[in-house]
Amino acid sequence: MSNQIDIEKVNDIMGEIISTIDKSKNQLLDIVETAREEHELLKNELSLIKSEIDRVIGEVDRLTLKDKMVRNKLAEVSKAFKTHSENDIIRAYDAASEVKVELMSANKEEQLLKIRRTALEMSLKRAIKNIQNAEHVVHQVTIAVTYLKGEILSAIDEIGNEGMAMGVRILEAQENERMRISRDIHDGPAQQIASIVMKADFCERIAKQDVDKGLAELSELKDQARKALKEVRGIIHDLRPMSLDDLGLNETVETYTMDFAKENDIQIHVRTGKIVTEIEPIIKVAVYRLVQELLNNIKKHSKCKNVSIQLEYGTKYLRLTVMDDGIGFDVETTLEYLKKKHISYGLLGIYDRVNQFKGEINIHSKLSEGTTVMIKLPVNREVTKHE
Ligand SMILES: Nc1ncnc2c1ncn2[C@@H]1O[C@H](COP(=O)(O)OP(=O)(O)O)[C@@H](O)[C@H]1O
Ligand SMILES: [Mg+2]
């Protein structure tokens, strides 16, 4: 009886803790947003100050030249005072001192602007640091809340008994991915759309005065909207390529690798087999992500010339082989290091993804010969359900 009450109490307390943390998280998100806005403002102000400095420097140059000229003139009239009237000399003297004052004030202005610039640059650095710190805290808090809410249990359930650490890592990877997406949207389309709104406003005002000019602005606006749309599509595609459903796994991997090869100037040879049993959508995404991550590592680390990718299908399993002829690496040592240091999730993510589906992964790598990654995955989760 008393046990029952205790558990209820604990549940209540937990619920309260979770809701408090959730609230704090929202406040933190507000802080991140404010810090981002602050950062934007500072950036704009800095660019204004920079162009102000350019202008003043031009002014100082012009005045320096003028100062030289009026001083020469003054020297000349003073030397030949016999041929010049007293008025000429006074005028030359006045002109010289007027320029001198202007020059001094321009110099002073340049100095002040530069001090302001340095201060702004420092604030900007601090703002960036603040955003990063706040994002980091949000990140940690999100993981903590998810964990407390028990969502972790389902993650662990799916992997089997690999333990909590793996579940937390998966959550962390998800959170990283979310953060990357939010940044992509913030830096790309969100900013473009904001500028489109401003431009539309401008367009409206111009059109009232000059229809042709308004139309020209409108066409620029359309271009910008198109660009934003393209970026949004890019992000959506990154999240989950729709072609996985429309075109299937083979063609999506082929298209992706061909684009990748072209962009990075690497020869990629792709061979795909015939799909025997329909592949479960979640497995398709896993294969696609694995190819993406493996190719990213190849581009980043391997220094290779050729890559070969092979996809073979059986009735129950599929096999993905990715081979490069690059510099290779010590797999064991690297994995040990990555597990200890928590610095990167690329390779560990690959292992986690494969283990999540009870697949198998083997990496053979030889220094200066290259790396071969062989992955075996079930075509659907039913296959390995009772293993
Ligand atoms: N194809 C490859 N060729 C050479 N080295 C590789 C390759 N793939 C991975 N590595 C090595 O494994 C390390 C860990 O990879 P990863 O976990 O993806 O981290 P990151 O790519 O962020 O450095 C890399 O830093 C690199 O040294
Ligand atoms: Mg990597």
C-alpha cells in the first residue's frame, strides 16, 4: 500500500521535473533566438561601420592632399609677400587652418570608427559564442528530457540489450541532425524568405512610381523565391529523398553517387543487382544514409581516385559494399579512439545504424591501399525479429 503511494508520488515528482525542464528548454530556445537576432543586428552594424570607415578614409586622403596644397600656397604667398597683399596672405592662412581643422576632425572620426569596429567585432564573437553555448545547452536538455520521458526505452528495445549508452548515442545523433537541419533552414530559406518579404515591400513602393522598374524588381524577387524553394527542396531531399519511394533504392543511390562524383571529381563505379524481395522503407533510408556517410568519409579522408559501390540483393538480406583506393586507416585504433573521445559520430553512427537492424558490418582497411566496407542488412525487420 505504502509502496503504491510512493510510486505515485515519485511519478508526480518526475512529471513536475520534466515539465519544469521542458519550460526551461523553451526559455532557452527564446534565448537562442534572441542571440541570433542580436548577432544579425551586430553583423549589419559592423558592415555599416566598415563602409563608414571606407568613406572616412577616402575623406582623409582627399583632405591630406588638400592640406598639402593649401600649405604650399601659404608658403608661396608668405615667401613672396611683396607681390601679395596682406589680404591674400590672410586668406591663404585661413584656408590652410580651415583644412587643417577638417583633416583633424576626419582623423578623429576615423579613429573613433575604428574603436567602434573593434568593439563590434568583439561583441560579434561573443554573440557567436553565446549562440553556440545556448545551442549546446538546449541540445543537452533535449536529450535529458527525452531520456526522462522514457522515450529512450523504445530505442533500447529496438537494439536489443546493447545497453543505455547506445540509446543515448542514438538520441544524441538525432539531436545533432535536428540541429543541423534547423541551422540549414535558418541560414538558407528562412533568411531568403525574410529578404523576399522586405523586397516585396520595396517592389510595391517602386511600382507605384515607375511600373517598369517595379516589374524589374518583381522579376528579381521571383528569382529569389525560386532559389529559396530550391533550398527548401534540397533540405527536404536531405531529410528523406522522395525518390526512394518513387524510383527505388538502386536508382536513388545511382543518382546520388553520380552527383557526388561530379561535384567532388572522384570516379565512382556503381553496380546494382536485381531486387528480389521488396525492401522495407526504413531499410532503404538506412542504406541511403550509409552510402552518404561512407562517401562523405571517402571525400574527407581517403584521398582516393576511384570508388566502387555495389548493391546486391538476396531474398532475406542485402549487401552493400563500398570500396576506395585511398590512404586507408587503422580501423581498430580509430574505433577505440572514437568511443573514448566522443568527438565524432560518423563511423560510430554507421555501426549503430547497422546494429539497429541486426545487420553485420566489416571494414577492411590497409594503409596506402584503401578501405573496403561491407555491410549486410535484412531486407525487412521481420527477417531478424526472432534472432
Ligand atoms: N574511407 C576512409 N579513408 C581513410 N580514413 C577514413 C575513411 N573513413 C574514415 N576514416 C577515418 O576514420 C575517422 C573517423 O571517421 P568519422 O567517425 O566519420 O569522423 P570524421 O569524418 O568526422 O572525422 C576519420 O577521422 C578518418 O581518420
Ligand atoms: Mg565522417
